[in-house]
Amino acid sequence: MEKKHIDISSHKLVPKHEKLNEQESIDVLKRFNISKKQLPSILKKDPAIKNLNLKKGDIIRIHRDSPTLGKSTFYRVAK
């Protein structure tokens, strides 16, 4: 029996994840005056980012809906 792979990134409960390009990554680190080591990590095999073709050290932007803020943005570094 063949295994079926489901893309969970399009599910309504999974927040939008996007890979930042090099300049966007630099801008985020400067904006918050931090290094990549100070960002929380996310595993490259996490199902929500599986299709982003990440390398170790890439920065991910996560957009979440928040009942108090409306929209909120989080950043993670790929491990």
C-alpha cells in the first residue's frame, strides 16, 4: 500500500510560514538587535515548513492570527 503525503501547510489552523531571503534576515536581526543564536529554533523536518527547502540557519517568518492583536509575527531559525 502506497503512503499518501498530506500537505498540512494549507490547513486553516496552520499559520503561514515563509522563508526570509538574506536581506530580510539581516534586516530582522538588526531590527531586534539580536543574532541567529538568540532566535527560537524550528526543526527542518517540521511538517509546516517541509516544503520550504530550508538550510540550517535560514530564518522563518510565521504569521499567526491573534484574538488580542489581530495578526502577530514570530521568527524562528531552522535547525
